[in-house]
Amino acid sequence: MPIRESADHQQHEGPPISSFGGGGRCLAPALVSQGDEAGVSDAQKQHDVNFLLHKIYGNIRDANLKSIADSFDPEADLSHYSDDGEAVHKIMKDLKDHRLLEQKHWFSLFNPKHRHEALLLFDVFINCKDWNTFVSNAAYFRQIINEGEFVYALYVAVIHSPLAEHVVLPPLYEVTPHLFTNSEVIEAAYRAKQTQTPGKFQSTFTGTKKNPEQRVAYFGEDIGMNTHHVIWHMEFPFWWQDKYGHHLDRKGESFFWVHHQLTVRFDAERLSNYLDPVDELHWDKPIVQGFAPHTTYKYGGPFPSRPDNVNFEDVDGVARIRDLLIVESRIRDAIAHGYIADRTGERIDIMNERGINVLGDIIESSLYSPNVQYYGALHNTAHIVLGRQGDPHGKYDLPPGVLEHFETATRDPSFFRLHKYMDNIFKEHKDSLPPYTQEELTFVGVSVENLSVNGELETYFEDFEYSLINAVDDTEQIEDVDISTFVPRLNHKEFAYNIDINNNNGEESLATVRIFAWPHRDNNGIEYSFDEGRWNAIELDKFWTKLTPGTNHIVRKSSESSVTVPDVPSFQTLFDKTKEALDGGDSSLENYVSATGIPNRFLLPKGNKQGLDFDLVVAVTDGKADAAVDGLHENTEFNHYGSHGNYPDNRPHGYPLDRKVPDERVFENLPNFSHIQVKVFNHGEHVQHH
Ligand SMILES: [Cu+2]
């Protein structure tokens, strides 16, 4: 398996640099180290989670966990819960009343009943005071509650519970492969299992060349991209309440930014493939692109399709299109007024750098929204409404559409239309803020003398293999055979930025280095203005560094990007490393990090044969003024997208390109800003699976 070992992650030449991320908090310093409680090592916890998630549709394959599951009584000793057992009583009551969703049924987070039950279980997990209680409850409920609800609750609990701080979650595409893998390949996997014949099956992207959208299916259907999207929504759940233990810093703004980046990245992929940028969705116009998902639920049949050019219809029991339009106009009104009215009618000023955060909470909407009653839940409702357009009145008893799962949503091209629509609402707000002045943007005494890129910016496709062993049904009595699929995916050759920075302040200064790129031209060959370009800027990296007086030569590698993450380790790797550690070996999962960021493979858009022109810009700003936490240049435990603790950068996401630039000379004359043109090539290379 091509797992990227990022052991040299922090190596660099030049001054000390903090990648405040590498895309993730370090999840597992060393498996052999002891956990926070006497007797439970990190390796043991990892072992437990591996087996809780392995073969989720069958029995637990670990004898010890299985016997806990069979004998544990969640209500026996309430002193192990920080809420005195309140959560566990609730779910046990529903269980005894036979109200819980059965197993072997599809699960959707957007279904209120399903969500309610998954959150009841999450509430139990998050209130466990020690690992033994946590894992005993997990084992117990794994045998009882719906598998989808269980997986969701356990993932979110492992992400947010301090007890599971060092646990590395297995890739969701190996836990619930149905949500990531085409039906044809899943069928082949079942046949292989039935005949006990090992098999490696090739996955292809949905549709045919007759559909121009298929040219960019490698983006929306990429399993790493899908994982990024679903894990982000687990780090920042819309249903989160601070009573669970911590506040999710700048959640609404992060919602805007992560989807904005998906939107602009998708447009750059489209330009790479000679397609126009995405047009936003209009509630009163046909949905141009239909979609045939070629994906099937483990239980519940195929995901519904939607033909081309369908007109929006009200969705029974969810929303009328009119309601969505009303909510939209209330939000646009708030933007025009520059304030939001909270539940009590009190005004919340949004004409400042924190306004975007409130707006994000409102548009999603999350439980952080100050007024759900009035501003509704535009994003969540729109996902369901769009997802149901194949059967808006529920006549055919179809399961939810791909848009009703974060795992599958980006497969449908209309996902990007929907998000372009919301992104434009956010833009309306950002454009209403006063542009930054040259004075505000200047970093006194600091100038970028040179910016260049080491090596050609080049992308290629490669085959990636993952296991489908958890897709099929099996029994303990019969040996497993290897069943896997390989799927083409985008990657890029390593490169590095060379940045020469002069510091004339006569003393060491802390600096933030922000790197972006945007396409130079649209699909008609027309050059973007600076103002158009900067809104389409792809964030490539952000890090802190100390500038010594005089010249600083910084070499920053593409692999170090703090907005991206390496591949998630496979289930097999997790099993192997955990076993080694438990056997007393010196095993470590140190370099595996949370999958919240964009896959590093996707750092660069595909580009094309002739080389697609991009504007590459770097802004070096005052690290002291930017820093929201101490020790940034040394501390590496930050996650660009993560939810743990304060977000380290005081500046808005996208700074300094987040506001309107009516006069681009402001940037051209800025010594601490540099701007060059680069080309991104794709020579049609495909590294085959062997
Ligand atoms: Cu999303």
C-alpha cells in the first residue's frame, strides 16, 4: 500500500519553521507509551478501536471485546459517567421500548430520528470517565444499535473525547466501503467472497465520455477527498454543543472556508479539463446535470439517480422551495444591513472580521446559529431537497440520495453548484467589508526579495489499492480471502517554494507565510483581474517562521503543506502496527495524522499538457500580530482545519485575499507580497497498478 511516511515532515533548510499542521495534530506519539490511565496503553486503545470497527456488519472478532459486549451492563455502575448516567439511561430506555432503528438498515445523519439515536450514543461515549467504560459501552452497543449509527457515534467520539486522544481512526473507505466504491466493484467483491477466490478489481469513475462532467469525476469521487469532507464534518458537527466539553473555535468560518476551497479547487480542475467554472444553482431553473451514482447501500438498495434538467419540486415533509427562497432573502438582507438579529431581536454586528463566523453558523445552520427560527438551515435543508429531487414526493420509497451523506455528497456534480450558490452569498458579505489598506497590509521592515518554485509543477495519475474485506458478508469459520480494489487518483511530483525574505528590523521577527495560487485565465482564455483571481485563490500553505535580521532563504517543501494531510493508514497497517506494539515491539503511528485536511496528493490542480497558467502569490505578514496562541514557530501540533483548541491564526481564513481588491496596486506596491506566474503540467502519465 502506498502509505506516505512523512518522517521528514519537519525538515527544512533555513530558519526555524513551524508547519502549524502538517495537516493534523499528531495523533499517536508512540503506541508503546502509556495512556493517560494506569493500565490502558495507547496500543491497547488502538487495538480496541480497530476491532470495534473491523467487520462492522458481523460479530466482533476479538474474544475479549466480544465477551465484554455479551456481559456488560451499561447502567450497572453510574459512577463511571460524568453525567451520572443520564445519557445511558436515555438510550437504554429507548432500547427497552424497542424504539431504536434496527440493524441492517441504511443510516443518514440528515434523518432526524437516525441522528437523534446516533447522538444519544455519542452522548454516552463523551460522558465516559475512563477508557474501560468507553470501550465496554462501545462493544455493548455495537451488537445492538444500527451499524451506521454506531460507526458515526464512535468516529465522532474518538475525534472529540480526550480519552481517545492518540487513537488513529481507520479509513472510512475500508470500514464502510459501500459508500465509497462503485456498485459493479462491490458486486465483484461479493462474487469473490462467495467463491473464496481472492480478487483485485479495478474501479472506474461513473459515467462515460459522453458526459463532460466525467472529466472531473476524479475529484468528486476521490476517496481521499470524500474522507476529507466527511471527517471535517465530524470535527465540526453542525449539531455540536459546548456541553460536550469544548468549544469549536470559528466553526462557522471554517464551514465557509473548507467549502470555499472545495469550490475553487473544483473550478481549477474544470479549467484543467477545458470545462467552464461551475455555475451556481438556481432554485427557479432546471438542475442541468443529472447524476447516476453507481453506488449501492449495504442495506437499502441503490442510491437514487436524477435525470438531466429536472425542475425543482417541493420535497414532502422537508421543505418547500419557497421556504428556501425566503430564508435566502433573509440572509441576504442581513448581509445588506450588516447585522444579524438574534432570537431576542438583539443585533449582532457582522461588519467585521468575525462576521463571517456568525454567517457560517447561520447558513449551515449549526446549533451555534444565533437564530435558527428566523434564518433556518439553508445548507442542510438544501442538501436534502437537492438529494430528493429524484423522488420528491416519496412515491417510490427510495433511500436518501448521495447528497444526504457527507461520504458521498461530492460525487454528484450538483454538490458543487449548490456550494457555489452558498459561496456567492458568503462573497456578498466579504465584498461588503472595507478593502484592506496598504498600511494595514504592510509588514514594516520586511520584504519578499524573490519567489520561485523548485522543479516542474507536474501532476499524474496513479492506482491506489484499498481493501474491500469489510464490504462482504462472512463468518468466523471461513478464512478471509483478499479482496481489494484499485482506483486511479491524482497525485503530483514533489516540489518546493524558494522564498527570500529580507528583515531590516535589526532583530528577529516572527512572520506568517501565506501561499496561494489562482488560475490566470478563464476557459475562454480571458485573463482574470486581480480581484477575480484572489477570490478563486487556492490555499497552498501557511506556516510561521522566525526571520533573522538580514536575508532569510526559505525552502518550503510541498509535502510540508499545513492545509493537506498524508494518506490515512490502511486497516492492515493499523492492525500490524498495533500488534507489533502490543508484542512489545517499538512500533509507532507517530506520523499518521487526522484526515481533516485535503489529501496532499490534491495540493495541485491537475493542469494540462501545455501547462495551465497559475498566479502564485506569497504574503508574509506579522506573525506577532497574527498569532492567536504562543510558541507558533516551535509548536507543530496545529491542524489547519482541526477543531482542537484555538485556531492559531488570528486573521480571517484567506487573509489577505479575503476582501475585495478594487485597486490591485495596493498589492503590487506591497514589499511583503510577491506574485509570479507558474505552469502546472499533466503529461498524461498514469502509474499503473501491479
Ligand atoms: Cu460539506
